[in-house]
Amino acid sequence: MSRTEILVGGVGGQGVVLSGILLGTAATLFEGKQAVQTQSYSSELRGGSTRAEVIISEEPVTDPQVRKPDILIALAEDALSKYIHRIKPKGLLVIDSDLVKGAKPGDYEILAIPATSIADKEMGNIVVANLIILGALLKKTGLLSVEAMEKAIEVSVPKKAITLNLNAFRRGLNLANG
């Protein structure tokens, strides 16, 4: 894929914006690709609607808007209902199956990951569910290298949270078949 459009939707506090930043950082700083990342969120800090859009390309990105995402990551039921109509035919729908129950078969593949329960039970912190999702996504798609994402995590999260975030990302790598 020379151009991959990704839309991450959820609610405030789920790491939606961080997910977009990590994908863009990994692509541009550590993979030598072009990327554009935008975000939108409601005025509430936690619980409001949140969206991040990322375009990763081998060539310059001249149109920064995600119109038909190749990959839709839905971290909340509301995000699924709001964005599912936009997914590209034969695209990939990635859901946190603990929080998103309404995903129905369509002209897309579904990757369902119980990220919140894994984050809670194995990591002791549900805030890293997004990193588990990103690990599964990269394993499934090969969109970016594991090394690039690990470096992006190291430079993008607070120092005290690096180990937790890396462990969650690595756990996600074990959840999807590539």
C-alpha cells in the first residue's frame, strides 16, 4: 500500500490521540515514510468523543483528510456507529471487543481484540488497551515495523510509563495472526 488511511475513534481517556501520534511518529521518524496526523475531541477531558486520523504514505501526502479509511479502529461503541459507513471496501475494522459489541460482518475484515480486559488483568492498567490494539494491528498488517513503533513509544510517552506501554504493545503482537 503506497497510501494507508487510518481512523481511530473512541472517547477521551482511551489514548485515541496518542495512538495517532504513535503511528505518525513511527512512520515518519523511524520508517522514513510520509505521514499526516490530525485529531478531534470534545471539550471534556474524559468521556467525550475523540478521533485521530493518520495517513501513512510512501509519497508526500497532499490531502490530509481521511475519507475512506483502510483501517478503522473503534475503541467505543459510539465510534463504531459513527464511522463504520466510511470504511473502505475490503478494509480492516479493529475493535476492542470488550467495549464494542455491535460490529457486524460487512465488506471488511474484523480484528476483535479484548484489549481492555487484557490491559486490566495482565497489565494492571486499562489505559494501555490502545497499545495492545496497536500491537495486534501491526502484527496483522505489517504496516510499520515493531522496532519503529517501540522507538515511537519510547520518545512519545512519559519516561515512567515507557515500560508499561512497551509491554502492552508487545502483548498485542501476540494476539493477531499476521
